[in-house]
Amino acid sequence: MTDPVKLQVPIEAHGEPLSELTLRRPTVQEVRAIKALPYKIDKGEDVSLDMDVAAKYIAVCAGIPPSSVNQLDLSDLNTLSWAVAGFFMSAASQPSAS
């Protein structure tokens, strides 16, 4: 789990207002079901977000419906999308040094 992300603009999910979202790391099963990564790497190795895919991960990892993702302010969408992409760029835990 990540630290909660304070939303610039509250949204509604499951009939309740939310002013922050906590993302959890997606499972391999969820990644396989979505069938895409939330980012693309071009020939120059520049990384860009795939917003459609990132939105799917936000819904799954925050436990909110896709309709709630559509309510996000653009700055919140950007912040959450990069947070989701970060799950794919680092290991879940570091091996302990012996």
C-alpha cells in the first residue's frame, strides 16, 4: 500500500464522498486481466503514461468503480497514474542484506 493521496477535488465512490485514495500494488492476476502496462516506452526510451490503462489500474488498486475514476480532477488523475506506474518500476520489497 502507498501513502494516501489527498485529492485536490473530492469524488464519490460507493455512495460516499472521498477526499483521499490509497493505492495497493496490483496482483499478477490483475495485470494479466488488464493485459497492458500503464505506461509506454518509445524508441528513445522516454516513458509516457497510457491513461486508459492507468485509469483501469486506479479503479482496481484504489477499490473504486471506473465511474469514480472519471470524476477525478486532471491533477489527481496524473498523480495517481504515475503512482500506479511506479508499482511496475520497483520491486515490492528489497532483499535483506546478510
